[in-house]
Amino acid sequence: MKIRCGFRLLVFVVFVLAGTVTVCYAPHYTTFDGRGSYDFGGIPPIPPIPAGFFSPGSDPFVGVVDFGSGDVITRGLEEMRFGNQLPSTATIPIELVELNLTSSEPITVMYGGQNPELWDVNVTLSDQLPPDGSMTVTKTHCNGGTFTSSLNVQPKFTFSKVSNPTDIRILDSNPPSRIVTSQAFSWVVESPKDNPPSDANGFYPASAVVMQGDGMLLELQPPGPVRVHFLLASEQDWRNALADGRVHPLPQADGEDYINQFNANMQEGDPYPATTFLEAQLYVLAAEEEDYSEEAGLLMVWDNGNLIVDVNYASAWQYTYPDDPDLTNTIITVTVDPPCGMSVVSLGMQDINGNIRAWYWNVAPIGSIPPYTP
């Protein structure tokens, strides 16, 4: 596993004009981990979802939809210029360039007050562009100050039927919401994160930002320091994980149950192909050993001497966490170097309550990719 770190470019441009020093911060992007809510029909001018929107006979939907964690990115469109006498204030236009939030739980749609249907909701930005917002930034000390802002949000809602996720409705006609900060919030010149994920050019919110208005609420959390839940990179990392039991082969019965549960609870895509699951033997592979890979890793062997040609076989290994970590906004990177024909790669996670989220990917027809291709 590799970790790639971004970098921060901090731009200071100093002009000397008639004895006045002006510090300029170039246009910037700010990335947030966002969550929030939207009130359909509760606060004018936001209307309810109309009758018949989901299907003929569906009731109007009135209520608040809560949205869980997702990406929100704003952009400052002009330089911020501050004089040498503090406090100094600058006002610039800003816009929302990315919004991608999914409902924390499905909404319930009724038909004549009965026959409830569950629909997931995703909110993004409409192609209809609203007017720019604005941000007023006050620099009170050498490393930052406070700011207030307003944004015009033109939302687009995508509704997916829980029982059939390919059944989709799109609502892209609601009026824009003007949301404003609930108070003045702090900002700093130096990023609180070692590798900020956006080109903020010297403007980093120092705490969570709350914006609300016209039926919409956004809670915006700036990126914090990177947390690594676990890292298996070196040969010794893998040996330790095998020795203490954190990494172990998935037993045949558990593997068959995993595949059966995947197929029974599949939300989208194709079911697993007919597969015979075999428990693997696990070995630690040193870096560049036998031309497998440039990095250390784990070698799975599942040939019991009785394999049949033209039959699909599968095997798996499992990592057991010492605790149940919060994986919100976690990026998981897995690299597989198959030494033989491999057509499917799967990844699954199970929490302490037994809840499972799993994915699989069709790699390629067997024989179309050379062995040891990552």
C-alpha cells in the first residue's frame, strides 16, 4: 500500500504603493466534509415534492431530509487584499463548485396515506447556475482572522428506490437557497493539515462552519490531520499481522456465507458468478521476491490438487481490527498482483454489529491480462 501526499502552495504577493503595504491572497478553493439537511415544503419558498412525482398516485412529500457526510467545495473568485494596518477587511465573490451528499436514511413516500415506499436521496449541484455568493474576510493577526459568507445553492435531487436502485427520479426545478454563515468563523493562513487536499492559497477555515437559510442547512468541517487506521506495507508488517492473528485466511464456510449474503442483499450490479470457495494458505512475500511485485505483500495459495478446469474458484483473507474505527471519508486502496488468471476482485467490511458492506469488480476475461499485472 502506498500513501501519496499532496502539497500546499502558499502565495504571498506584496506591493508597495505610496507607503501602503498590501498583502494579497490569490483566488482559492476550500474543501469541506459536509453534512446537512433540506426542508421540503416547510419554509417558503421551498415547495413540497409534488403529488405524482414518484409514481401516479404518490402523495406530496413534506418533510426534512437529513444528509450524511460528503464532499463540499467552495471557490473564491478574486484575490483577497489586506492593508498593513490590522484589522483589515476584504470582500470577494465566491461560488459553490461541488456538492455531493446522500441522505442519512431513506425518505418514506406514501400513496393515499398507505403503501409506503422507501427512496434514497442524493443532492448535487444543478447545471442551472445561481448568482455568485460573497465572503467578507477580516484579517486580525498575521496568521488569519474571521470571516462570514453567503452562498446561493441551486440543488439537484436524485431519488433512488431502495427496492430497485435503477428506478430513479430527478428533481431539478426547486428555487435556489441562499445560505449564510450563522456567525463569524475563524480562518488561518497556515493549513491545519500537513497535506491540504485543495489549493487554498493561504485561506483555511480553522473550525466547522455552519450555513443555513431558505430551507437548507450545511455543516462544513474542514479537513483535519490524516488518520491511518492500519498500514501493511513492509515484509515485517505482514509477518506481524499473520503472527498475531489480525490477518488470517477466511474459512470455507465463512467464504460461502459471504458470497450468499452478497447475492441476497445486492443493491446494484451483477451477482457473484457460480463459485467454489476454498480456504487459502497464506505466506508473506518479500519485496521483489520471485518477480511477483516490487513491494512486500501477501501470497494466497488455494490449489488442493483437485482443481477442475473451467470451474470458478475463490479464496480470501481477512483483517480483524482490534476495535471498530470510524471510517467516515476513509480512502481504501488495494493492489492485487495476480500470478494466474483472475477475473473478479472483491472487498468487504463488517462492523461489530455484523453489518456488511461489500463490492466486487470484474477485472477482465481470463487470459486477457498478463500474470502479475497490478
